[in-house]
Amino acid sequence: MQAPKIPKASNAVTVTDSDTTIYKVTSGRTFTAKSVILTNPLTSEARVMIYDGASSDGRKKLDVIVGAGETFALGREELYEGVEFKYGDVIGVGSVSGVVVTIIGEEQ
């Protein structure tokens, strides 16, 4: 029998130019992202890379460029069945500090 799916969401987290925890995955569980919202309040575009665990481990899941002053949302159409994070926490790294990321999904 599979473990039940538990809806989860991160707080709005400002990503820096080094590993920033966006969502802490419960030990022994897999987190599936169903929606990702990125808001760039900066005056220039910014790139945000989202990893399954530390960026040094090389498990990049998403790579998004957000225009200056824009909000970009990825949902069901873009993420299909969702993006799984099973090796570690959801980690974000920006080309610059300042992009705000919220991730919504479920743990199982």
C-alpha cells in the first residue's frame, strides 16, 4: 500500500546566488512539485535553477529565466505529472539574489 499523498507548500523564499532551501522534504518521503511561482522584483532578468538536493550534486530539475519585474508560474501544463524531488530538499540558486520562489506540491 502506498503512503498517502499530503499536500504541501513552501513559504515565499528569496533565492540567493548560492544554495537556498525552498522546501525541506520530510525524511523518507518524495516531494512532487505541482506548481512553481517565481517573482522577480529586480530591474534585470534573473535565472533560477532548482535542484533535488545540493546544487553540487548536479540533479537540476528546473532552469527558468524570469524577466525584470515579472512573475512566472509553472503549473500542470508545464510540469505535466509534476517534478519529483527524492534525493534531498528543494534547493534554488539564482544568477543574482532576489527572486522570490513559492513551490506547491505533495509529499508521499
